[in-house]
Amino acid sequence: MEGDLSSFIHPILPSGMSSVRNVAPGQWFIVGDDTLSAAAVDEFSQRLSPYANVIDQSHGRVRIAITGGNAAAVLAKGTGADLGVLAFPVGCSTATLIGHIAAHLTRLGEDEFEIAVLRSFAEGMWDDLTDMSSEFGLF
């Protein structure tokens, strides 16, 4: 099997995993809010083994949600990505810089975004988001 595996991955997602997010050609993040057991990760890995390798990132990354009418304006202060809904529609993901921090940005709704960063950069990202949000009186 070659090309985009996301349509293959989605039907076999473990319970609690809700989304397949494109990272780069041939790479995806599979995210959800539930904790998976080691057995569930192993089973999912076995099901994908003929087509892809699974690398657990759950302890290495932090997901931060930013929502509200000013969410895109706040993020636009820190990233060069075009966040217009036509260029970056719901479900779209991109790897980008937000300030000086490498991030994976996903649009979850018209005014809802998720930022995934390496764990060691999470506090710095939060501080940057606080600063970028200050004109809107959010913090």
C-alpha cells in the first residue's frame, strides 16, 4: 500500500483515539483524549505493521487548545501560516513555527485550534500564547 494511509488508519483506530492528523508525507499523529494501555498500543501497532510503524509520542508532546473568536488573530501574531478558513479549513494541519517554537497546528473548528509541541516547550508556548492574547484581555 502506497500513498495516503489515513483512510486505512481511521477505521482501525483504538477506542479513544479520535483523529488522524497529517504531519508530513507518510507521517501522521493519531490523537485522542483517552489513555491507551501498552497492550492497546501494541495491538494497533501489529495491525499497522505491514504498512506503517507506530512510535508512541504520548509522553513527549503536549496538546494545547485555543478557542474563541480571536483565536486565529492570536495565532497569526506568532506564525506565518495562513489561518484564513479558505486556506486552512477545519481538519487541516500543518507543521509551523509559533514564535520560535516548532509546533503542529490543527484547525478543529472555525474558531478552534490545537497546538502540539514537544513537552519541554509547552511552558514557553503557554507564555507566548499569554503574551499574544494580552490585547484581547484573555489573561
